Amino acid sequence: MSADTRSAYLSDAQPPEVAREQEKIRRADAVVVQFPLWWYGMPAILKGWFDRVFVNGFAFGIDSATRRRLRFEQGPFTGKRALVVTTLGDRPRSIGPRGKSGELRELLFGLLHGTFAYTGMSVLPPWALPSADRLSDYERARDGLRERLDRLFIDEPIPYRPQFTGDYTEEWELAPHVDPGESGLRVHIDREADA
């Protein structure tokens, strides 16, 4: 599948609606994705959008001229920012560091790190509206989101570790000298930069 989509992208044979979406991404300084959190992930229709639009050759791959891997700090979308805005039914503390549902950045790790950071984007901490199904203070929610969007180009991104600077082995495992004895998703964040 990846070879087929790469070939279609490189030969300009993609469906026109896909090419239009890719052009929007290409022109954007920031990508804001808003969705309701369903079963602890994005809705299938949004996942399908990523599958069709973020294809090999466009969002990742290998540069045919230099043979350089196009991912993470070498990704094609370096310089762009990414923000996830999500609504969910969980209570606010349930998505905190000790919450039953898991800390929000870890809960969304696949999208934040595995899609946005993988393609080179600077990923901002996500914004969430918990208990959205019981919302009564609409103005507060609106103002909170507006404030966050106003900081889109000011807030510091999540300092995910770069792939090609010695933190990872050739097998893409965290090198033994980096946070020895630690494991889990948080090891992929540079704690010194996150302090």
C-alpha cells in the first residue's frame, strides 16, 4: 500500500480531493485538529483522512535525491506547528498524571508523536475540554480555547527527542545511556528541555 500511495503521489495521480488537502497542509504554518475523543482515540473518519492525506512521499519517506530519511527532525513538515483540540466525557482529573484514563499527552501519543512529530511538526501540548457532555459554562470553554489558540505560535512544543542525534539506536530503541532504567512513553520526551 505505501509503495502504491507513494507512486500515486509522485506521479500526481492521487484523487483531486487528496491533493487539495495536501496543498492545505503544505501552505499551513500550523495544523489544528479538533475531534471528540471516542474510545480513547480519534474517530475513524479522521483516521481515514490521515491515511489518505499523510502518504509516503508527502508526509514521510526517503528523499530520492539525498536518500535521507524524512521523519522526525528531518521530516517534511519541520517549521509547522500542530495542536490537538479534543472534547471528551472524562472528568478533568481522569486525564491528569494519576488519572484513570491516563495523562492526556500519553493518551494521544500515537497522534502527537507517531503522526505529527514523525512528520517533523513541532507538537504543542493538546487542549482538552473534559466533561464536554455535561458542559454548562460555554463562555468559559470558548474563552479557554480562544486563549490557547492565541498562543499557537508562542507556546513551547513538547520536546520529543530527535531520532538522528544519538538518543536512539539503529533499531530505533532509546540508547542505553539515555535515561537508564526508565521506560514508557515519557522516555521519548527530553526531560531537561521539558523542565
